[in-house]
Amino acid sequence: MQATAVRMRLRAARDPSQGRGRAGRWLKLLIGLMCIWAFMFVVVPAFDSLPWFKPVIAKNKELDIKVTALFYSDAEETSEAQNYLNNSKGFLW
């Protein structure tokens, strides 16, 4: 048991990445959160000011089109497929 502990200490002494430990992981987490924040509040809103998106956005607002609703238009087909798979699984197994 002592030999294992000694080996672990020697390995930690040789490996420079072991020394950072918790602080390095917190730093990576903060950098990741900052990237997500920047994408949500800087990159995506910048698309509104791009010249080739302005006419599309204006037309959607003019016609009162809710573009996010288009993603959920296949709900009935999806539930039908799920029922089919569940029924066939119950029949086959």
C-alpha cells in the first residue's frame, strides 16, 4: 500500500498538469461559460444586422410569421412513429 502511494506521488511530481488541479478545472469551466454567454448575447444577435438577413427578418415581422413554431410542425408524425415503434417492440419481443 505504501509503495502505491509513493508511486502516485512520484507520478504527480513528474506530471506538470497534476499541479493545477481544481483551479485549472474552474478556469476551464469559466472560459466555457464565457464562450456560451458570448455566443448567446454577442454572436447570435449580430446576425440581425447582417445585410442578407435583414430582408428575411423584415418579411417575417411584416407577415407575423413565428419562425420558431416551424420546428414543431411534425409533432403528430413523431408521436405516430413513436407509437408504431413501441407497438412493434411489444409485438416482437
